[in-house]
Amino acid sequence: MARKVFLSILGNGFYHECNYYWQTRNQFSKQRFIQKACVDLLFNDWNENNEIILFLTDAAHKSNWNKCIHKRINKEGIEQDYQGLENLLPRAKTQPIPDGKTTEEIWQIFDTIYGSLQENDEVYLDITHSFRYLPMLLLVLLNYAKYLKNISLKRISYGNYEARDADNFAPIMDLTAFSELQDWSIAASDFVNFGQVTKIAELTDKRIAPVLKNKGNNEESARFLKGIKKELINFATDIQTCRGQNIISNASVVKVHQYLDKLKNEIIKPLNPILDKLKDRIKDFKTNNILNGLAAVEWCIDNGLIQQGITILEETAINYTASKLNVDMHNREIREVISSGFNILSRKIEEKNWDEKCKKNKDIIVQMSLDSTITQLKSCFEKLRTDRNDINHCGMLEKPQPKKGEKFQTNLKQQLIDFKYIISNAH
């Protein structure tokens, strides 16, 4: 089971008592130190395997931690009863940190906090007394730890003492959404720039599970997010596995657009622009359009799916030809004849040397030869066929030296440019 860890930085200021509360005033803890209030209200179900770790400068240790502290002089110069936090949280562990006045000291703080984390920790962070640059440092550090130690950031809390009311009640604010927004930004970047949906799927499941379980006010939005996740996975895997009919129908992308249009984002407010970025990334895919294959090839080039891109562009050439000749693109024999037809036209193979399928479907070959757009595609198709055969056989059929891997990407880019130019000038 993952270890739960509560992290907080203890300051050296003179702290006054208030009634810190979580969510409602019925859940409050009258405390001078936010760390004690957080433990009382948020972490009272922890067991002995979990940790409370506080980070202290020398000044904070002397002013606010030491159990020998029983009195302190306040800002008005009056001595008051004052109990060191060590008396209230005796099981907490402490880690000394420098004041952070130099770059070297900042990195020492970073190393100390990072070193306190273990693999798979569930981290609860309080930033109430993380003054100046420390909140930013902590967010960067924990994102770093997410990658290197697989930690999960469960909650970021902030004791808003300045917002206390006339009855001296101050809210503990939940700032976890800031970290979640960072995660969503990274996940969206993975999808937009690399075509990867893994992080989006993980974040969606993490975020919507409690909402759907408790059927709260965000249930409808959560269901839309769940639908977006499902259809983005379908979309990405359709391209990764060259599912031509799904790419043409574009059903997954249509559903994503529908969910995005309906989504009233109440889960993370700034998430809408990120979702709009996802929407923009798939805008070139149309409904029931064979030229979706070209958008899919562009996607493959952008995301390093070169083998898939070559396959999809070659098959799109067949789809385009079948559509232009008004023959059944789903008929295997017809597709084979069209493929052979490009080879016949390119190499000017005499009819007596055609295979039986081509002889049987001679009218298709003839129609191909009479269509200026299709005849222009023959060179593009043959180059794709050569590369597809080479890459599918791992370059083992070429002697003495197969072409370098980067050449396939260069060729695919050029064939896509040529294909688009030819059909854009079709008559």
C-alpha cells in the first residue's frame, strides 16, 4: 500500500489562534498552527505507516517548533502563552532547510524535500507558510517527483487566515486544481504533439471516478469527459492500427466534438481552453470522407507513425480511385485490381502479361488510364508501394544497403504533398 505523506513548511512568524475549518464551519479545529489543523481535519485516519514531515529553518525551529517554547512576544511587544508545535505533533518528522537566500540554498531546499519522498507516495501538501518563491518551487518539485518517483499529489491546502470572519473562522482552501491543471496541460500536449492519449485517459479516470460515484452536481460534465476519453482513444488507435473505414466515417471525432460542445466545465474551470486545443487538433477530419486518410497521414507524420502513414496513404489512393471510378472500394478484388493497375500504368505492362484478375476487370484498368488525375497518381502510388514493401520487410530484401530510416519520413512527406497537389487540381 502506498505511503501517505503530509508535507508542510513551518514559518517563524508569530501565529494567532483561529478556527480553521474544512468545507463547512461544522468541521473546524481551533489552532495556532495550520499544520495541526490540517492533521486534525484532513488526516485523522492515518496509520503508523504514514508520515508527517515538516521542513524548518533554524529560525522556525527556535520560534515555533521546539517543545520548550511556552511563551512568545507578539508583534505588539506583549508576551503571550505560546506552545511549540512539537508538543502538538510529536509524531511529526522534521527536516532542516536553509533560508533560501541564494540559488545554492534554493537547490538545497529542493534536494531536501525531494529526498524525503519515496516511490509511489501519496502526497498531501500544505503551502500556507511557503512564502515567496516556495509555492512555485514545490509545484515544480512535485511534478518532477511524479515522473521520477511516481508520486501522486492528492491535495494542496492553504489556510486562509486573512479571510477569517467575525467569529474568527478561517477556511482551509483546496488548491489541488492548480496541480491538476498542470497535469491536464501536459496530457493535452502529449495528444496534440505526439498523438498519445494515455495521460488524458489516466487523468479523466482519476477525476471523474469520485464524481460519478457520488452523483454530484458535476455528474453530467464527468460523463462528457469520460466520453471524450473513450473516443480519443478510439481515434488514436484507429490511426495506429490503420482502421481505414473508421478513419473515413470519423465517428469518434464527431462524438468528441459533440461532447466538447456540450461540456459545461465545472470540474476544472481553466480546462476549456485545453479542450479547445484538442478540438482544434482534430478539426481536419470530416464525416464520411475518404480524404480523411490525408488528415490521418498528416497526423502520422506529426507523431512519428511513418509505417502507418505509408499504409494509409497508399490505401487512400485506392479509395480515391475507386470513388472516382464509381466502383466498390470495399471489394477486395477491385482493390487488388486498382493496385495492380497503378503498376501496369507506371511500367506500361502489356495486357498479355496481366494477371487474371486484371484481365477479368480490364474495364477498370482502361478507366484508370483515361483519367488524367489517376494517371498522375501512379508515380506517387508506386513510390509508396516500394517503401511499404521495404519497411514491412524490415529492409531485409534490399542489398547491399537498405535506405536509412529517416528517408521513409522524407518520402512520405513528399508523397503527401504530391497527392494533395494532384487531387486539388483534379477535373
